[in-house]
Amino acid sequence: MSLTLCVQLWAVPGNEALLEAYEDEVLGLLGEHGARLLQRVRSLVAGDGPYEVQIIELPGEAALESYMADPRRLASADLRDRAVARTEIARVAQI
């Protein structure tokens, strides 16, 4: 059963460019796990909300687990720690 995720990302203040670089890198791995990025948007105004929001579709739990455990993604953990202050992931349905 496929699943759709809404991923909200808050940048470490001043490290927005690092967040963008990290996400460019790891989102490029999605296709190898059968997943696809449906939407990726960024806030135009600094505020309390997330800096970036993504909608990602995966074929199922196994694909999500495989993506999360991808060694290339895990190797970027240091960059992620410097760039991302907070992440919220919600399972959603398209309506």
C-alpha cells in the first residue's frame, strides 16, 4: 500500500542554504527507492512556520525504510545536523 508524507523542515537560523543543499542531495535518492517528490515549496518570509515543505509519495513501508537507511543519506547526517533545526513528518492522503 502506497503512502504519502508531508515533511516540514525548519532551518537552523542562518543555515537555510545548508538545508537546501542537504535536501537537494537526499531527495535525489528517492527514485532509487521507488519514491517520488510530488511537491517542494519554501517560505518566502521568515517566521514561525517551516522553511521548506515537501510532499513525498512512496510505494510502501519497505521503500520508506530503505530510503531512511540508505548509506548515502546517513553519510550526510553531519550536514543535516548543522542545517535542520526541526522536522515534522505526517502521513497524509491526497484529496
